[in-house]
Amino acid sequence: MKIGLVTDNTCNLTPEEVQKYDVRIVSLYINRGGKYSKSVDLDLDKYYEELGSASELPSTSQPSPQDFIEVFEEALKTYEVLIVPVLSGKLSGTSVSATIAARDFEQPIHVVDSQLIADGTGLLVKNLGDMIQKGASIEELVEYASNFHNKTRTFCSTDDLSYLQKGGRIGKAKALMGNLLKMKPLIQLDEGELKPVENVRGNKKLLESLVSHVLKEIPPENLRRVRVLTIWRKEDAVAAEKMFREEAPGAEIESRIIEPVIGTHLGPQGIGIVSEMK
């Protein structure tokens, strides 16, 4: 039985990874003043420049069932069954659209709410791709995908709380006070939801807190992978990588730019850490 992979673009896979695992990607949308663009069609540098100076912040929206139908039709020309891990259903209706679309097909399509965001979903897709290449059954893949969130930890923050506030993640008063006091929120993805952990002041303290929270959740000897995700924070990405390499030399550590959907909610000074345990 030939098993194919479909996911959404927030997974942040590279073109090389998409090609290696033959992953089909369904894009979410960015709404700028009533004009909708597929996230995958945006130029990252140009978009974040616009985001940083926008008087009216963009919003994001899920793919339609029809978006998934078109991708499923194409994928089923090659594969007999599909597994479709997508970002957390508590943060997006993407899994609902995928589930509705799957009903149009006789072939088995297994939609999985990953309870993850960004590169957490990406790591899941990569691992599923490796399992498929090793001959795993669809039952094994679905079970693994449904439980993978227990093996990951995701933390994020931003220098400007206005983006989280306008995206509905925090209240207006909290955003205003945080910006005035130059406080940086540390937020964790927990059971598919973003939850506050603590507020810190200063960039150095933020980086230290991000790293320490990851290593408190996953001891260095059990750390398999770390993704340092940033926008306009190259120096911070380098510093965080160095801290992780010193604390967990056996882990695979890599930096990437945050893709536009997640970036819209964090703003152009966003930063995140996605980690996976062995």
C-alpha cells in the first residue's frame, strides 16, 4: 500500500524536505485589507517589511475544504492512502477543512490534529516520512502522529505584544502594559493551546529563559532536535544555538525563519523554540 503525506504550510518544511518525502502542501491565507494571498506565495523579506510598518495588521485564515480537495485529488493519483497531520485545531480550523474534504473520497484519508504549530508539525511530517520509507503501516503512522505532541515542547515570544493582542492571543490592556514596561512574554504551546508561562525583561534574560524552560522539560541527554525560529533576530538565533550546543552537544540544532502565518501573530520580532525528545 502506497502511503502519501499531506500537510499545511505552517510546518515550515524546506523545499528539499518536501521533495525528499514527496509531501503535498496546502496553504493557509494572509488577509491584507481584504486581499487574500496564499501564505506560500509571499516573499518573506518583503512581507515582514510590510508587517513591521503596517497601520492595519494582516489576519490569517484557514484553507477551504476545496483547497484540500484539490491537493487530495492530485496526491491520490500516486498514493492509495493519505495521512494528513495539520496544525493545532485549537488555534486554527485547518483540521476541520481537511476533515470535510476527506469525506469526498472513497480512498482512506486520515486527518490528524497534531496539537502542534510551526516546526513541531514539520518535525512530525519528517518523522512520518522516514517511517513510510521504512515500511510502517498506516495504523502505526496514525498512532504515532496522534501522540507525537507528547514528545515535543514549543515556546515563543515577541518584542511587541501588539501582534499577539490584535491576533486575539492576549488582551489589549496586557499588551499595552507589557509594551510600556518592555516586558517580554514567554508563551508555551500546551495541549494545542498557547498559554503564558512568565514575563521577563531584557533580551538576554529572554534567551536564557527560553533555553532553560526547554531543558527543564527535556533533559539535555534526552534532547533529540531543537529548532530555533526567528524573524529579524539573526544574532539571537546564533546565541540560542550556542547555548543549546553547550548544554546538549548531542542534539541536532538548527535555525530557521518563521513562516508568514505564525509570523503574523508574533510580529517581525518573533522568536520561538521547538524541541523534540528522543
